[in-house]
Amino acid sequence: KQEVTQIPAALSVPEGENLVLNCSFTDSAIYNLQWFRQDPGKGLTSLLLIQSSQREQTSGRLNASLDKSSGRSTLYIAASQPGDSATYLCAAYNQAGTALIFGKGTTLSVSS
Amino acid sequence: GAGVSQTPSNKVTEKGKYVELRCDPISGHTALYWYRQSLGQGPEFLIYFQGTGAADDSGLPNDRFFAVRPEGSVSTLKIQRTERGDSAVYLCASSLNGHIDEKLFFGSGTQLSVL
């Protein structure tokens, strides 16, 4: 059964800093690994999807990597901005490919 | 519509009452998902519809929870005999065909409070 863990639970950084969020998963036979952003009182917004055959995926200041053998993914945010403040969630599908299993998220606060 | 719409945005009810939560997916999306999110937790899968049928309902916690999607578009999540532990944000998501590499689009959720 797939389990997803995220550390740290919370992170506070000054504006302009580069940072890394960590995600680990127990079943390396994943279809893909997805990163989402959630703002308070809002739903989730898809950020990046890394297919199982890929090592990384980039979108703007965001870069997500995937290491299936170690069961880990990282989300790298470059030159952080106050607008990046949100909760970041990673997720992997269950074996049947019908349900995303989410971590608890990392809540990021970027101060100006 | 432009995005996934969920109504109501907030629902307060008393223990033991019946509630219905509605989800309007993006037009043309055949796949629809319900998740539940408690404070400080990630979303927890409840049920997945492909068209009108429930392709995976393994996440429904017990028989008090039921969901329908009779015409393959709008879905309703129904909770009978609500309990205080049912209090959470109920999120709906849709995708075009339910393929695993498709992007999921989430609604803003319904905050359910059971007093």
C-alpha cells in the first residue's frame, strides 16, 4: 500500500532564498509523482507531474526531481517570493491507478 | 464552466442529520473524484467516477457515505446520520479522461461542520 511522507511540515524563509521540499513514498512502482499547491481555503492547483520514466520536470522557478530507487522526490523553488507562501503537497497513485495518495504537505512561509 | 464548482462552500449541520454536497466538474471531463481533507492532513481519497459509474469506491469510510453521478456530469456526495468526525473539507476534482498522466483540476471544496 502506497504511503507518502513530506518533510518538513513547515518552513519559513526570507524572500529570495532557494529552498527544497522533500517527499518520500513507500512503493517505488509508481505511475508518476505529482506536486500540488494549496492556498488557504482553496482547492489544489497542479504544479508539476513527473512520469515514472523521467528524472525531473521544470516549470519556471520550480524544479521537481524523482528518484524511484530511493523512493524520493524533491521540489526545488528558486528565488522564493512572498507569493510562494502556501502548502505544497506531493502525491502518487495507488496500485490500481485510480486514486492519488497525498502526503500531509509542507506549509511554506516566505517573508519580505 | 471555467473550473470545478462545489456547492455549498460551507455547510453547518447537527449530528445525525443528512447532507448533500454537490460538484460540477469541468465540462467534458469524464473522470470525477471526491476527496476529504481534515485539518493538517493531506486529501484522503473517497471515490472515483468514470462517466456515470463508480470505478473505485474503496475510500468511502462506511455505508453512511454514498455518491452518485447519474448523467456523467454533476456529482452529489451524500452523508447520512452525520457524526462530528465527518467534519472536514470535501474536495472534488475532475480530469478529461481519467488517464493517470492527466492533470487533475480541483474545486475549492465544501467545509462541512457537524455540531
